Amino acid sequence: MINEMINEDELDDHLARRIRSMVLKDFGSKAEYQNRCTDIGLSVSTFENYKDQFIQEVNDDAIPELNPGVLIPVILREGLEGVQNRLIPNFLGFLEKASPKDAAPVAMVRALADCRYPHEWNPASRLLQRKVIMHVGPTNSGKTYSAIQKLKKAESGIYCSPLRLLAYEVFVRMNREGIPCRLITGEERREPEVDGKPLELKVGPLGKPHIPLMASTIEMANISTKYDVAVIDEIQVLTDMQRGWAWTQALHGLRAKEIHLCGEPTAVPLVQRLFKVMNEDVEVRTYDRLGSLQVSNVGLGSKWVNIKKGDCVVTFSRNMIFQVKRDIEQSTGMKCAIVYGGLPPETRAEQARLFNDPKSGYDVLVASDAIGMGLNLNINRVVFETLSKFDGKAMRPISISQVRQIGGRAGRYQSAYDKGVVTTLHNKDLHHLDKHINMLPPPLPSAGIKPPTNMIEMFSHQFPNVPFSKLWLMFQDCAQTTTDFHMCQFKDQKVIADSIESIPLSVQDRYQLMYAPIQIRDPDLLKTAVDVRPFKCIARM
């Protein structure tokens, strides 16, 4: 059995071939793959007649999308499931070339699931010639600051955030500087305010209040509005399997005269390819880190008593955040602030303020990987409680990119901690940290996409009685993509789709509601959300 704990530096062509062979063996022997092919209209005999030939073609590296070099980033990002999910689309593509006659029964649905040209899903944006500027560099290099300065001067603009915490931070900062800014996230909408008091607004040309800026989580970004300036933060997340589609949609769809992208240098080649297809050039501005960063010679020896004032301990589950907080407070007597993605923005801002204030009495921060995305925190030393994270199926080592981004939060320019230090709780993890924090991650391989509603709607007409969660799997099996794109996963949305399957909804409403910001981990909370949210109201309209 291939070990699920695969490090980036261990996965080479040889290991990728072993994993591919294991998955291909299942393809040839398990009924699941045959059933999925017959579900979309292929005959059993056609599958049986061509499966061995397909397996041989793959083993001979005759199908580029399944070659080891292409599969390495897929395995790192998605595990075995990523390879499994690519078999049927490539089998159908192989069949179309090997025997168009036998592939004819699925030709129509394959055409309806053609996702090779996602930039064509936003025709209004193709009428613009947009200026694109990439600000790339390590953490604490000032790249996002430079883009935000441009946004401040814009007549109209939008900040597209990876986290509601960051959107809230920009919302607060802009309004405090007297620049009216709305906040729009999946959880809330706010008009311009300062400390709860409405900001005085100027009247625009049409007699309405003029609100030039919007801070939004990227999934909520309005791509139908025209802007002078748009800022997309943490652009490297466009490769994420769950949320990457939102970054790709923003790249393709934002109707802005000028787009500023902030993130890691690893995103540059992929972003340049995506914009080249749209005949738009990308200007790349590179930034160096402001202040030094070093890996400590020793870890904490698994002892919380070695925690110091100004430390930020990073762990990867909410339960562990609270456990670590208790352990540190009991061992050292120092009080801990906490930051994680699920905190309400005001609470997060208050916790960050307490940690940043040397007189507050909160000397230590315990945080999730949310701190890796641009939060302004005065951290002296980042301490990794662990270098592994549960991905929903198994514990996996965090990526080189995550090690560098989170560790890079240590030290902050023009603060009490100009020089950052990174270390680990357990001494055994220190070698892995030292190795990866100085290693350049490979270029991003592909961008996530989510097909538009009308495409899903047309596809659904071919399978009118199929449950929506199964319909989505069938769409993925039929989908055609290029190597620059991958279909985002449907795990969380499948849970919601199954929960609302019995409610009579149009395909359009069902598809949109599946992406509602609902907490799915708690079954009771999910049931309550489905009952009280507008699902049933929409069904009655």
C-alpha cells in the first residue's frame, strides 16, 4: 500500500508510476468504473472492449494528461483520488480517437461538459483590455501594501480576499482613513462605518451616496460591476481543490481597468498563461522580504515551558488551538490570544489587538494556518506544533508553500520584532522545517474551475431523474479540460446537495444554494440551516 504521508521531495516519476499502476489496476477490475461509464451512456461491451487498451496506452505514457510529470502535483494536491478522478475523462477522450463510432453515445454529453475554454464564460470582460500587475514575493515583503495603496486612490474598486478576516481588516482600515468601503462576505454585508457609526458619504452624480470601494471574500466578488481597480490577494490559492475556482473566476471575469494580483512567485507562469489566452499582458513586480528570517537551531523539546513572549504557536485544528492555549497558560502563566478562520471578524480583530499590544497581558498567540494569509501580527517567533494536517481523509505533511508562508509571519518590518525566528515544538520536526522553509516550491500546475450554472443546467436535461450530487460526478466524468485547469472538488457541496435533494428546486437554485456558507461538520447545525435558510422559500416561489 502506498503511504498516504508523501512529502513533496519524495514524490518522483518512479513513485508516481507506482501510484498510477495501482489506480489503473482498480480501473481494470472494479465495477465502479464500468458503472460510471454506463451511467453516462456508454455500453458495457464498449468499456470491456477498450479498457485494457486504454490501460496499456497510459502505461506507455501515450496519454499526456496521465503522464507521471503531470500526475505529481495532482497526487500532492489530491492524493490517490486525484488520479482516480482523471481516469474516466481520459478514457472517454481516448475512446473518441480510437473508435468514434463506439464513443458516439457519449459525444453529446461530452460536448455539454466542455470546460477547455473557461475564459469564454465571461464575455463582458473580453470586451475590455485590462492592465494586469502581479506583486510577488515572500511574506512580509510589502507586496499587498503596494496594491492596496493603488486601490485607495481609485474612483471605484474592489479588494478580493481569501478570508473574511482579511476583508474585514481592509474594510476597517479604509473607513478609518475616510475612504468609504462596503464589506460583503458570505456571512454579512455592512455599509461604511467607523466603530459602529455610519461614515458620512458624499453624494454622487445621480444623487445617490458614493461608495467607491468594496472589500469582499473572493467567492462573493461581483464580476458584473465595472471597477477602476481590483486587487486579488493570495493569488496562489487559485490552484486549491475546494476554492480555487473563485480566483480563476475573478481572473477571467472581473471588469476592472486595472487588476493587481498579490501572492507567491510560484503563480507567475500559470497566471501568465491564463492571461495570454485572453490577449492580456502581465507586468510582474518582485518584492524582497523586509527583515531577516532564520530557523532556530533547536526546537522546544516538546515542552511548553519553553514558550516566550511574542511567540505564535501554529496548529491545524480548532480543538488543538484551545488545547494548546490551556497547556501554555498552565505551563508558563502567560495568557494566550487565539486566531483561527472561524472566528467572527470583530473577535479576531480584538484577539489580534490584544496580542499586538505589549501592555495587554496577552503575550502569546495560538493560531491556525489562517495567519499565513496576510494578517498584521507582531510575531517574534513562529512555533509549529506539528507539520502535518488532516486533509479530510488522512494526515498529510503541509506543503513547502505552507511552511514558507506560515513561517514567514515571524518578524515584522518596523515592529519590535524586525528579525523573525521559526522553530518547532518537537525537535524531530526541526530538520523538516529547516529543509522546506528554504526550498522553492514548484510552479503552480493548474487553476481550479467550477462550470457556470447554464452549463450544469444543459447537462442536467440529459439526465432528468438523477440526484444532483450524482449528476455532478457524472459531469466531472464527462468534463474536458486542458492541463492548465482542473475541476474543483465537490465534497462539501455534496453534503448540502444531499441535504436539500428532497426540496423541489430548479437546477439553477440548487446549484447556487449548494455554495451557501453553511457549517456542514455538525449534522444538527446543517439540518437547522437547511430548515431556516431560504431553500424552502425559494422552492415555493
